Amino acid sequence: MSKKKPFSFFKGYSYSFEDDGRNIEVWCSAFSGLEKVFVDGTLVSSKRNISTQSSNKFHIGEDSYSTTLKVVSLFKGPFLCTLSKNGKDIKRQKLVFHSLKDNSGTIPHWLRFLFYLLFYVTLFLAFAVAKVYLHLPQESYIDFLFSLVVVASIFLSYRIVKDGSKFEIVDEEII
């Protein structure tokens, strides 16, 4: 697991626990819902889940372990991962969305999305009007639409990568 980049939209995210000298790592896919649990690099549990809460159970020697993943809010977070040993919660980590915390003085995400949506719709309509008045061929309309989709996709990819770097996994106390 990379300590520097614990979260990636493309590579998933990982939680790492240490218990009795064992490294227990929980990896989750952000796209497919695949969850894997590794103990000292060996796969001990794997399953696919698309709900907001799941559990993986496994045994190491005489000890019974389980990891519980819980999504408090899909858009705001946090994503919680709890490690239990013999039925008792022993450690917890959470994926925190720093970019979505209190951003006083900045533009809210929904307003930024609305601005970009209006920008692209206005650009599309401006080209449609230019096509009618300048009698542009049909191919130019398709080329413009394709170019608009490519530019929007590149911008969206940039935003995803940029916002992905603002996530962090932190330890949480179990009470």
C-alpha cells in the first residue's frame, strides 16, 4: 500500500492495520465494488459488494478476524473501515474527503458544476447558431460535438485526479 496516495479513483483505496505483528490490508475498488483483505501480503478474503456496508471474515490461527466497511455518505464521506478480533472492534480508520469539508469563502461544488454545465450548453448553442447562419456542413457540427466531448472529458479527468489527491486515511479512536 502506498502511504503517500491511499486513494485513487482509478486504483481504489486501501486501509492498513497492524495487529500482533501482522500487517492486515483492506483494498477496495472505487468502480467495481471488489473488496480484498490481505494478511502479510497473502489474500485471505475477496468479495464484491455494492452496498454501503459490508463485512469480510477470516481466521488467523485461533483468532477470528473481520473487517467492516461502512460508507456514511457516498458524496461527503467518510468511508469507515473497522478491524475486529474475536468479535471485538480493535482498530478503525476512515477515508476523509478534505476537499468537501468546510470550504468557507470558496464556491460550492454544486454551483461549480452548474457553471460548467451552463458554459458547455452555451458553447454548444453558440456553435449551433453559427452553423445555421454560416451554412456550415453537417460534418463540422459532428466535429465540433466530438471536440467538445473530448475537451470536457479531459477537464473532468483532471478534476478527478486533482480532487483525488485531497483524500486521506486517518486513524480513529474506538470508544
